[in-house]
Amino acid sequence: MLSAVSQYVGAAIAVSLFDEVEPQTVAWFRVIGAALALLAVARGVHRGWTRGQLIGAAIFGVATALMNMFFYLAIDRIDLGKGVAIEFLGPIAVAAAMTRTSRNAGALVLAVGGVATLGGVEIGDNVLGLVFVLAASAMWAAYIVAGSRIAQLGRGLGPLALGLSIGALALTPFGAPWSGPVWASPALLALCLLTGVFSNAIGYGIDQFVLRRIPIRRFSLLLALLPVTALAVGWVALDQRPSILDLVGISLVLAGVALQERDEIVGVAEPG
């Protein structure tokens, strides 16, 4: 829940910037801000990496950076809560692949039903927004799988810091060309970097902590709380009011999260 609130406080700040800065540029600064914050606090980032670990961190970082960019391009066109709900297709796919019991399957069905209800969006002029949010969804699935692997390296926040640094470089061709207004305004620069501190450094740092302690399947299903949190943040910060149908969707998601089977062994995550 702390990760969810942190991520979508950052997203709400980002949405408020889209009138002045292109979404892909905000996403670029988001990844830069997170990388700088994590490099300042992570230990052992500059030494002791094997080739396999470097490749794993790079895959994670590029997938995360692309997820951020596609997500911002999507919520520039679709409400925050509904955009996150549709994006949740990625974690649903991962959870479905890991589901082994009838109870977990039932929990997944409830979560899917709730997310589908929350994600009901008119196609109309939102076709491009849906394309972007589906691309973000695919990257979210990659984020979970790759994130689980780097979480098991036992290097704390180091892989996250290194991965996001590589991800920032990967986004440079997309974000830098429209970054002029940000460099010219200290206030804009601070806000853009702040989105990275909230959404990536804090939010993803918590994710890494959790992924070291619970299986991917359970983590993926717990992510169903993110569309609910995004809806609440969108309501409070952006005046994007939920409908009765949205509230029904929230109830289904919470029921699914509550129903899922707890794991007998805590502290060991399933291999990615």
C-alpha cells in the first residue's frame, strides 16, 4: 500500500506537468530522478558485478523505463485510475501463469473482474491511449519477472539503482528532444525529478523489499491494489471522481486480494 500511494502521488504530480512538458520527457526525468536518488543511498553499485547480473539489471531497467514512458503517454489521454486498471493486464498474466490452487484461481477471477470493471473505458478517441497502456502492461509483466530475479541477488538497492541508470540512458532519445522547458525552469526540473523519487525510488524500492519475501504469484495479485489506489489518488488530487461501477470494481479487487491463499513458507520467493 505504501508503494502504491507513493507511485500514484508521483503520477498525480506528473499529470499536472503534462500541459507544460511532454509526457515522454517527464518519464525520462522520472527515471533520472530515481536513479540519482538510489545511487546516493545504495551500496556497492560500482563494483562486484558479474556479466549475468549486469544483463539482468539492464533488462529490468530498460523494461521499467519503457513502462514509465508508455504509462505517462497513456494517462495523458486516459484517467489515472482507469489507465492503471487496464495496465494491470500485465500482472494478471503473470499471476495466472503462477496460479496453482482453486482458491488462488478464484482470487484471480475476482481481481480480474474488479480490474475489468474499473477499466471500462470508451474506445472512441482513446484508441492511442489504449495502445500505450497495453504497451505499458506488457512492460509491467517484464518488470515483475525481471524485478524478482534482481531482488534475489542479495545486493539491496544496488540492482535497482544500476538498472534505472541504464533505463535513463535508454530513454534519452525519447525524452531529451523536448526537455528544453525543464532545463529553463528550476521549479519544473524539481517537480519532474520528484516524480522519480516518489514513483520509482520509493515505490520500486519497496517492491524489491517485498519481492525478496513472497512468491511472484502473490506479489502479482497484490498489485491489484494499485488500480484501487490510483483511483483514490486520481479522485483526491485530480478530481477524477469514481462512479458506482468503479466502487463495485474496487470491492471485487479487495475481495480477490483477501481471498488469495497465504504461503506456508514466508521469506523465500519463487524463482523468476
